[in-house]
Amino acid sequence: MPIYVYQAKETEKGCEYCTEEFEIMQSIKDEALTECPKCSAEIKKIIQPFGFSVGKKHMMTDKNLKKKGFTKLVNEGNGKFRKL
């Protein structure tokens, strides 16, 4: 299930929990929260950047990329790229 981040719309009206950003795990089908679960202050959903990590460095080696059919370009500066 995704984790969503919320914060009080007006920080001076929220409690300690919602004046700072807080995280809630919700189903993607659930409606967005509209009030703080602790103090009932009005809250808003904070859009978070998408992130991912590649856990296995060996998958990104030049040799493996070439083997899988990918082309790696190296930036040499001034708009020039060299194909590996």
C-alpha cells in the first residue's frame, strides 16, 4: 500500500502532529484525508517526488548493459557524447 504525506492547511490551527508533515499508509482506492486524525484540523495532501533505487550495481555495468542491448552514452562536455 502506498504511503501518503499530509500537513495542516493552516499550521497555526493544527496540532503538533499535523503542523509538521505526517505519513499515512492508505489503499490507492481510499479517499484522501481532509482532517487531522488527532485534532480534526483541515489538512492537505503533499505531493512527493517519485523515487527508486537500483539495488544491484552489477546490473548497471557497461558490459551488462551492452549484453542486454542498451547503449550507454558518456557526456564529454560541450554537447558531445561518446558511445560506449
